[in-house]
Amino acid sequence: MAKIIGITGGIASGKSTVTEFLRQNGFEVVDADAVVHQLQKPGGRLYQIIVEHFGDKVLLESGELNRPLLASLIFSNPKEQEWSERTQGEIIREELAALRNQLDQTEALFFMDIPLLFEQNYASWFNETWLVYVNRDVQLDRLMKRDQISKEAAESRLNSQWPLERKMVLAGHSLDNNGNQKQLITQVVHLLEEMRL
Ligand code: ADP
């Protein structure tokens, strides 16, 4: 049985920065967001149920989902968010379980980056959970810059998520990303070293 580590955080808290480093160092990392994007492509398992629920207005002319529109429909309305988490959540869980079982056969240690790890009760899958956290003002700033969105839009995305303090009490290890990226990676290296002991 492989050792499996779950990585989580909030939007723009620095999860991808950590997982990019892990991949560069040869580790397998399952990216739950990438799995979701794949499932939401035309023909994917999530695509059909989203179009049935929201109607054609969420489609671009190309037939792909209009992702920014979809995100705003879901994150601006708690009922839609609840629907999305429940309905899509079940399918996503099945797909992630299949990937986990596959890697369990070949790897001694691997990672899964799951933004909703605690919200969707994935914690029991993991030997360890790592939370990448930042203060809210830093998170807001990085989100606005990365996604080129207004302060209002960034605040509304943050308000739709659990505050990171709520996740901090649940996580096995917390990585502080208020400093620079080098400081974040140093913490990752320490945790990897601890595991080799
Ligand atoms: P997540 O994957 O959690 O959404 P990212 O890793 O994409 O977050 O980080 C969000 C944004 O902040 C990205 O543009 C990233 O380059 C930047 N970023 C991440 N960590 C730092 C840091 N320590 N200092 C400055 N910018 C950072």
C-alpha cells in the first residue's frame, strides 16, 4: 500500500506552486481540478449534467462550457453551489478513487491536490494532509493578480469558500505561504525529509 498525502488550501493559496515542485522532483500528483476540467469537456461525465441543469446559456459557440459564466452562476448562489458540490461531487469522487487505486499499484508515495478535501470528506483517504495557507489579504491580492479579476469578484470567490483557519485545525501540517515561494518550498522539503526518517 502506498503512502498518500492530500494537499489542500483555498483558491490562490499556493497549492499549484507546491505540486509543481513535487512533480519536478519526480512525484506523482493527482490534480482534482484538472480531473474536473477533463470531465467537464464535451462528452465528459459532468458536461451533460451541467448543461441539463443550467441550460444552453452555459455553452460557448464551440460547444464547450463557458467556464467563467459557470463559475459565477455557481459561486454567486449558495443553492447552486450546494447542487454543484453534491451532484458533481459524487462523480468526481468515483473518478478520483479510480486514479488513487491505479497509483496505489505503482507508487510508494504519491500526492492528491484536492481543494475541497475537508469540505467533501476526503481526509480518511490520506496518511497525511498538508494545508497551504495564506492570510486573507494576501490571498485576495494574489487571486486578483492571477485571474485578472476585480476586488469584488475575488471577495465573492473567497466568501464562497471555508476560511483557511477552519481548515488549519483539521490539517496534519500547515504550510505558511505568506512569504516568498522559496520559503514555501523550504517547508515542503522539510516535510519530505521528515517522512524519510
Ligand atoms: P492555487 O493553486 O492554490 O490556486 P497558485 O499556486 O496558483 O494557487 O498561487 C496563486 C498565485 O499566487 C499564482 O499566480 C502564483 O504564482 C502566486 N504565488 C504563489 N505563491 C506565492 C508566493 N509565495 N509569493 C508570491 N506569489 C505567489
